[in-house]
Amino acid sequence: MDELQKEYTLLFNGITDTIQSLERTIQRLRALQQKAEAMCVDGDDEDEDKMHA
């Protein structure tokens, strides 16, 4: 029974660590997406300014 407890703890901790890592990756990807979208919007504004100048 003690051996199963060790295996369960190992598996549980590994899954928890992986979930946390994936959540951090998702946050980074969202931040990058927002930055890229902001760059596109800013770039669109510059293109329109050039056309009206």
C-alpha cells in the first residue's frame, strides 16, 4: 500500500507541475498575441496616415 502512495504522489506532483507549466505558457502566448495585435493595429494607423498625407 505504501508503494502505491509513493506512485500516486509522484504522478500527482508531475501532473500538477505540468498543468502549471502549461498555464504559464498560455499566459505567455496570450501576451504575445496581444502585443502582435497591438503592433498590427498601430501599423494599420501608420499606413492610413501615409495614404492621407
